[in-house]
Amino acid sequence: MMRPSVGGVRRSSAGGRRSSAGGRPSLAPMRIKQDNASNIGRGGRSSVGGSAVYGSGAGSSTRKRAIPRFRGGAPAPGSSRRSSASSVRGNFGHEVIKDIRPIKDKSYMQREINDILAFLHQYDYPHPVTKKNLISPTTKDFLRIFEFIYSFITPNYKMPAKHEEEIPLVLKNLRYPFVLSKTAMFSLSSPHTWPHILAAVHWMIEVVKYALKVDANQLLFSPDVNSDDGEQFQQPESQLFFGFVEATYEDYLSGCDSFEDKEQEMADKLRRKTLGMASDPAQLEMEERRLADELAQLEAEPNRLVSAMERLQTIRTDNNKLGKFMKELDNHRNGQLQKFQDVELQVQQKDMELRQLDEAKGHLEHQLANQELSSADVQRIQTEARMLNSAIDQVERENQRLDKEIWDEERKIAKLQEQLEKKVAEYNSTARRLKLIPADAENARGINFEMRLTFGNPASLEAFNTTIKPALQRLKTEASEKVHEINNLKLLEEERLDELTETVENKVSQVSKLEATVHKLEEEITNFKEKSTKECDMLGEKARTLESQLKAYISQGDGNIDQAEANLIAKRDSNERRFQEMAKEKKDYEQFLLSACSQVVEHKIKIQEHLQGLAQKGRNYLEAIRAMKVPTVDLNEFKKQ
């Protein structure tokens, strides 16, 4: 049996209380884990979700009643504050708990169904329900039963429209240790999901039963505290402090920020408790002397702490051993109870078979006593009995074969349902990628394309045939037209690409011709440079020859010096003019060569830039054409569907 749990929100009480945890101030009931339901009668405590569930212990009541809540669980009407203790949420971590219950065992499921039926009949379930309804229930019946059970924990609870999201969330808030998926909520009565859901409902039944038996006073304070005696001085301080905190917290939730009257009332109570009924100074002096004598006597006694610690250690060891032994006994008792129930069920079945056989035997004996049979009739009857037995065996084999076929068909149907759920999930995922979900998506046009599969409900199929399928066909037609337009545009762009490719090829051939021309001009320029260099060398050699002749004439010293000087000056002038003419001619050639080279280089750069622009434009067109995607795969999937 699973661990029931109760409570996490506080409830006000009529009088003061004292904490059951050794006098500690208690603002809310502690939560103590229960190992099994057998600890219910030992004053244990546990928690259910975030709502307090305390009862009076009247488990035999047949009238449905809501489990009471603490006042601190919700703010007062009109309050601007929110309670910090309105809900308690736990954290189970990431550990996956394995369910060790035989939830798929037929006898175990039968016991769960019997317990649920007994609970529903005990608390006046307003709708007719039978064992057949719980073997394979409809979604409507299950939601009614779940709503009825959960209303014990949350009064006036109504199931919302999306039960597949609400039920797993409710079980999670109730600290149910196992997980039920949303997919299981779509196929409640299928053979592979119903045992898990039935076990969860049975767990809720046990939780509610325990919650109805819990006493709030036993949770908060010891049973021996009498809160109705009206004697404030007899109440412990923890009980008085709890009442003070409860009252001030309720005022705080109502929006009050000043608690002077509550504090003064608390101080008066503590003063009356401290003074008690002995307000007479003589009595106080006598009490003081008695306490001094008692203190002196206690100080004179030897220290018993060591022996007490040893006894405490021994008691703890014995307590641990006793706890282990009790757990083993509980496990053994549960196992024996399980075996006893199985044997008792088998005995009942055997008794039923025995009664049927006795009835058949009595009927046959009566028939035999009332009729006279000859040997031929007996032989004929025996022959007919053998034939009937063989026919019965054949019918039983046929029934077994049919049961096997039915089971195989149910498994196939379950697999087909799972496959259909996967297909629906793939369809919804594809529709979200195509921006068809939700209804306000880009391509939805106000139509809800989301498919919600509900087995046994023809409304979902009708919604698909009347709304989703025609809309998808229209989208398919529009997509086909758009694909046709895109293909035409693609053909036009391919023709333009061919033209651009041909133009680029022509330009490339022109560039190659221009490069050949440039290469030829560069060769001519090189030849011209070589020719000019040779002429300069020849002129320099000639100038050196003339200088050598001049030096020879000067060395000889004969002839007319004036004439020689005049000839020398004339030669020099002639040489200078010739050098100037050659320098000017060289400069003109250099300028012409520089101008021709710059023009050729500029022309080449312009041609290259133009070709690069054409090539980039062609690549852009090609990438744009390649980037056009035609949703052929999605259309084929829609066509198949």
C-alpha cells in the first residue's frame, strides 16, 4: 500500500493547543512520512498536496464531507496580502521510483476495483457505477469518479476542459510517486494504460480514507491537553504562543500591521500563568523555600547523566532492533495476508464450482430417479455424453482460440492507436513548422489545424473531415499553384543565367585578346627601351672618342690653337644640342610609353571589374534559384493522409 499524506496548510482551533513534539512552538503541523497504512492508528502524520486534510476519525460515516482546512491557507476577502503558507511544494529530485505493486495482476486489479466501489457507495456517489464500469470505463465515467474523489481534498472541485493536463498535475501536487503521461489520458481504458490509472485512483482513495480519520488536535498537541477547561494558567507556554501567532497572522493576512492589543493580551496571559493562583507573598515565600530545598537535594545527589546516557544508548539500540523487527513482521504479515487472500479467492472459486457440480449432480440424480432407462438407453446416453463432451472440448478450444484472437486484436489495436498518436504528433509538429498552429499563426488564416485524437469520440474525426481536411486541400492547391509559378520563374532565371554565362564567356574572350595586345605592346616597349639604350651607349662611346681625340690634339700642340678651340667649342655645342635633342626625344618616348601603359592598364582594370560584376551577379542569381525550396515532401505527406 502506498504512503498516504495529509496536510501542509494550517487551520485555526477553538482553544489553545500544545505541540506534540515536546513542547516546541508549532506554527503548522509537522509532516512525518508513513511507511504503510498500518501506522494510521499510531497517531502518525503525513501530507497530501498543499491542502490540510483533518478529520474527526469517523471513518464509518456514509455522508460525503469536505476535509477541513486551516484559516491560514488563504487570505481573507479583500486582503492585499498573500499567505506565504498557502501551498507547499516538494521536490523529488531526478530519481525515478520503480513501481513494485502488481498493478497488472487480475486479482490485484479486482481488489482495487472492490475498494473503489465500496468507497463510492459508502460516500453516496451520485451516479450509477458497477464493477463493469471500472473494468473498462469511458472517459466521462472516469472523470466523474476522479472529480468526486478529489472533491474531498478540494471542495467544489470541477474538472477543466483539458483533463489530460489536469490529472497528471493533480497527482503530482498530491505527491504521487509515479508519473502518468499526458498520452495515457487519451486512451484511458486501453489494456496498457488502465492498470496504472486504476492504481493511482486507488492510491487517492487510501489517502482520502486516512485524511478523514486524522484528528487535528492529535497532530498539533498531545491528547492529554484539555483545551476547553477555561483555565489559562494550566495551559503550556507553547500552546499560548501558538494561539497568539495564529491570531496575529490572521490579522496580518487581513491587512493589519499593528498588534498591540494581541501583545498586551498575550502578556496578561503569561503574567497570570507565571503568578498562577499563588498571588499571596507568604505562599510565594513558602514556594521559594520549597524550591530551594529541592534544588539543594538535587545538587547533593550523585550525577546520573552517565548512567542515563548509557541507558539511552541501550534504548536506542533496542529501539532500532525493534523497528527493524517490526518492519520485518509487517512485511511478513503483508505477504501472509496476500497469500491468504489469494487462497481465500481460490477457495471461493472452488466452492462455487463445487456448488455448481452439486446442483448438476442433484439434477441428474433427480432425472435418473424419475425415468426408467434400458441398457440401450444408457448406452445411447453414454454415447451422447461422449459426443457432448467432445463438443464441449471443441467449443472450449474454440473459445480459447477466440480469446487469443481477441487478445491479439486488442494488442494490434493498441499498437495502431500508438502509431496513430505518433502520426498525429508528427502532423502537429509539421503544422507548427509550416506555421499552421495555433489559429493565429501566419499561414493558419484563423483555422485551428491542431488535431486532438480522442478514441471512441467521432467528433474529433468529424472536425478533421469538415474543417481541417478541406483547409489542407485548399492549402495544397495554393501550394501547387505557387510551386508552378516558382518553377516558371526558375526557368526564366535559368534562361537569364544562360544569357549571362554566354555574355561572360564573350567578355572573357575579349579580355584574353586585350591581354594578348597588352603583352605585344609590352614587348614593343621593351624592344624600344633596348634600342634607346644601345643608341645612348653608341653616343657615349662617340663622345668618349671625341674627348680622346681632343686630348690627342692638345698633347700634340701643333696647329692653330684658336682654330682648335673654336672647333672644340663648335663640337661641344653640337654635342650639347645633340644630347638635348636625344634627351627630349627620350622624354617624349618615355611619356608616350607611360601614357600607353597607363591606358592599357586602366582599360584592363575596367574590363576585369566589369567581368567580376557580371560573374557576381550570375552567382547571385544562381544562389537565389537554388535557395528556392519547393515543399514537395510535405504535400506528398498531405496527399497520403
